[in-house]
Amino acid sequence: MDVLILKQSEVEMLLPMEECISVMVDALSALARGQAYQPVRMMVSPPTAAGIMALMPSYTTQPEGHAFYGLKAICIFPGNPVRGKDAIQGAVLLYSGETGELLSLMNASAITTIRTAAVSGVATQLLARSEAGELAIIGSGVQARSHLQAMHCVRRIKRARVTSRRIEHARQFAAELAADFPFPIEPVPTVEEAVRGADLIVTATTATEPVLNHDWIAPGAHLNIIGAYTPTSREVDTATMAAARLFVDQCESTLSEAGDFLLAMQEGAVGPAHICAEIGEVLIGSKPGRTSPEEITLFKSLGLPIEDLAAAEYVYRRALERRVGTVVPFSV
């Protein structure tokens, strides 16, 4: 048995954002139809550790009959960026669903960065007003960069304003990416300045307390809330969560892990019925998306194992076709 190893740059080359958005449409639709299996991810969080470990298994069958298991095993170390390292470290393992053989091991940081933004792109396609083009990005890390690309893929962006905890990071973000996009990227010093007047908003931070205030959000805006991933952290205030029509990647994960929702629920502002739909349900037409131009729509993203598996299976097929990666004998 041989195993195909794919490093970060190879995954990035094989998984362009526009193609990944299409892959995520198929994966989320399959999940909504019951054609994929995934338990809630396991989080390993020792009280004295500098980071946490997450294990995300999944299983799916393809229309042509092939089946795959996937496992993303990562460590999340929020302090890594100051060391010049990605906060996410780990791998995605792809297995044959027929024999159980390990087929490929690939860089998880690249998979996570691209597929997370691609899912936000799917949500934006479904929920944002067609004319939305004033973009606000809160954060200046790798997810902010990938989300800028994803938003550009699904809407005609007129202007992007970016803010970060340190204005020099926002300025660096704008300077490095200006030549890659046909619209201006403006660094601004505060979240309020970024958000006021925006009809597309992305929060991609490591905040544990709200950075977004409902008073700043324009009617009709669409929000992609992607930074917080634990029951005790959130990026949006309770008023925003209560006022918005809420869409999620999976209800089960939201009710166990999404601090943005759970903390608002603890305050009595929302309940499980506040969740309008999973994105996959909107994709297959079983539940509605946006129902009026004035409503605020909010997509709370946690990231799903099936998204990693779908991306990994796509990357694996493309790598075989293009003879990319390093093949390592594994059985002897």
C-alpha cells in the first residue's frame, strides 16, 4: 500500500477557492439528504495546555459508488501567529471506504483555511442580497485572507474595509493583497468604522468576547461569523444574535459548541427554534433562506468533518490526475 502525502502549497494549488465552493455545495447538500455520517467532533482541552486538539471523523459515499472515511486531527494553538506559525497544525487523513486503507495524508491548515471560507461563500451565495458589495472583514489573519477571496468569488465587491486589533496588521493586510483584487481594500482603526454601511460582514478573530455590536449593523446585511468555536467564546453580541435570522452548518454542533448562540441563549434572548435552517437544507430547498431585503441574515460557522472529507477527496483525485505529491510505501 502506498500513501500520497500532500504539503500545504500542493493542497492550495489543487483546491482553488471557486472550485472548493462547488465542492462544499455538494458536501452540504449530501449531509442534508442524509448521505453523509459524522459525529460531533471530539475536543481535547487539558486545563494547563497552551492549545487544544480536535478530532473530526466522517464517512461518505460518492454517486459513482466509491466510499471514503476521513479524519482531521489538528492542534489549535492561538499563540502560534506571534511565533510566525499557523494557529492550526495537523493533518487530514483520507481512507478507502471499501478496504480501510490509508490513501492520503495532507496538510490540514490548507484544507481548513480554504474550505472554511468556501462554506462562507456558499452561505453568502444563498443569503446575501444579490447587490451586496460593501464588505467588512474583522481580523487580518489567514481566515480573513481566504474570506476576502471567497466573498470576491460570490459577489461583486465594490470595497472592502478591514480592521484588526492592531491597525498596522490591517494596513499590512491591505498592502499585501491590494494587487490581487479589482476593488479597494481600506484598513480602518475600529470595528465600528469597518461595519457601518457594510452589507457583507465577516468576523475572523480569536476574540472570546463580542467584537460586533448590533447598533452598527445595517438592515439587510449578511454576516459570516467564523472565529469562535467553543461554548464560552463569541464574536457577536446577544442583540445581534437575537435580531438576525440564524443559519448554521449543523444544528447539533451549534447546540453543543457555538458560544455565539449558547451565550445568547443563556441570557434568555434566543432558543433552539431561533435556528432557521442548516445551510444544506437551504441548498436542497427544504427550508427557505432570506425572505426579505431588510432582514439581517447570520451564518454561524463551526466547521464540519464532512467539509474536510469532501475537500480531501477532491484534492486526492486532482493530485492523482496531475501527478502531484509524494508517494510513500506504507505497508512494508
